[in-house]
Amino acid sequence: MRLAEDSIKTIAIFRALQLGDFLCAIPAIRALRSAYPSAEVSYIGLPGMEAIINRFPHYFNHFIPFPGYPGLPEQGFDQQAFDLFLKDMQHRSFDLVLQMHGNGSIVNPLVQSMNAKYAAGFCQYANEQTDLFTVYPNSGHEISRHLALMSYLGIPSTGTDLEFPIYDTDKEELAALELDVRPGKYICVHPGSRADWRQWPPLYFANLADYCIDRGYRVVLTGTEAEKEIVDQVSSLMTKSPINAAGKTSIGALAALIQEAYALIANCTGVSHIAAALEKQSVIISMDGEPDRWAPLNKELHRTIDWSATPDYQLVFKELVALFFRL
């Protein structure tokens, strides 16, 4: 059911998840903003996501840090902070709160308690479906799932393209690092991931990085401060000399680095979605068994290997050679 534009002046989007989850929701959020161009839109998310949300002022007016909730694994729960959060949500009296966090089995009671004029989003079972809540699709790409929600609410799609804005300050920060690279002449290798079980073996990253150097490209190893250990491990296993930029870049400078690179090699992680948004060719090793849900949509520009189904280094190597070097 399409809610009238003149009745929706304030909107809150609840999606307290990580970078990749956020970026895959951007096509749906873009459609929402197109449908309600004059509304004030707030994003309720993990505290660490504020800098990312602020990169999208054309979609969001406000960021609201989420203090956690029982049953949600992304962060700890603080009862006092939660009580203050809920009181604030109820005081704001949003016209619409959108539940885009998941199937709603845990968070729908929370969303319903926010005192909004309308609540909408996903639910778990068909008997919970209403004009504004639709059953969460357990198949299909993450982008498509949220566009399906928009369609259910009468909001037409504005496309499936991802976005990641890069600003002059990002480029200036990258330039200040004085990395010994030239645009288009280096390949970023990002071996880290938030969960250890989603990390491809460092030796394999090292072998691919050495091969890229043998083909005439510099290799820049990237990662967060928390990922320095695995990046250092990859570097130590290489026979050639990479540039180690782990822990040296903000997410904006990292995106600027990827934008200027020839290509990206990574696990299933947020940088794969940044590469997709920037239309930078990539080889992505999917370790979570859900490539149909999370892999970049453009199969010509991005090659995703489902390691859980085919743990074959030679397959990854062949995909890299075919995509990067056309051999």
C-alpha cells in the first residue's frame, strides 16, 4: 500500500547491521527517497556506522545510534541506554518507521513500540502480513529483497546500482599517505573480514598477490587496524614486496584507493560492495555459502567463487587470470 506523500514527513529506517548490509540496502533507500523527496529521513544503525551514513546526505538527514537489543548479535545490550533510546523514539513520533533489519522475528515488537504513525517492513510468517508488512524473502539477492519491500509498499525501483560517494577529503587523505603507486597500475588485496571463519587462507592471498606483481602491477594490502595481523601474515608469506596500508586509511581513503586501483581481490566483506559501487573489477572469494545473496550483481566485472561449495585454489586463480589479464 502506497502511503500518501503529504502524510509522510518524517521517516526512520531501522537496519542495525554492518557496511555491506547497508550498501546493499541503498537501492531500496534511493527508491524510498525518490518517493518521499521532502521527508526527513533518519537512519537507526550501529554506532560505528555513523561516518558511513554521513557520506549520504542526499538520502539521510539524521543518524540515530542503536544501543542494542536482546537477541541481536551485532552488539552488546545496555538496558539503560536502550530505555533512553526508546523514549527518544517515542518522543519523535515518526510518521513512518521502516523495519529493514531482517524477518522481524526479534525486532518487530520493538519497531511497533516506537509510537510511529505507521510501521512497515518485513515479517516472518504469512499470517503476520498486513498492508504494510510483507513476508521476508529467504532467497534472492540482498538488493532484490529490499527492492521487493519497496514494491510491496507501492514504491517503484530506481535501479539496482550501489553507491559509495568519494569526497575530496578522502582523496587528500590518500595522497597524504604518499603510497608508491600510480592510478590503474596497482591491485588492492584485502584479506581481512569481521569473522575469522570468513577469511580465505593467507597463503592463497599471498600467492595471488605475488602473481599480480609478476604481471607488472604493484600490490597494496589493505585492512582495518583490527585486521593488521592477517595482513602482516599475508605480507610475510609473499616472495615479492607489497605495500602494506593496513590500519592507515579511513573507509573513505580506502574507497579512494580502490577507485584508483586496477582491481580488487577480497573475501566476502564490505569492500566487495564498495568495488561494486565504484564499478571496479574484482575477484571475491565467498566464504559464507551465500554468494547468490551477497555477490556483486555484475558477473562480467566481478567474479565470485563460492569457496564453501568449491574449495579449489586453481579455480580462483583461473578466474583471476581470465578477468584481470584476459588470458
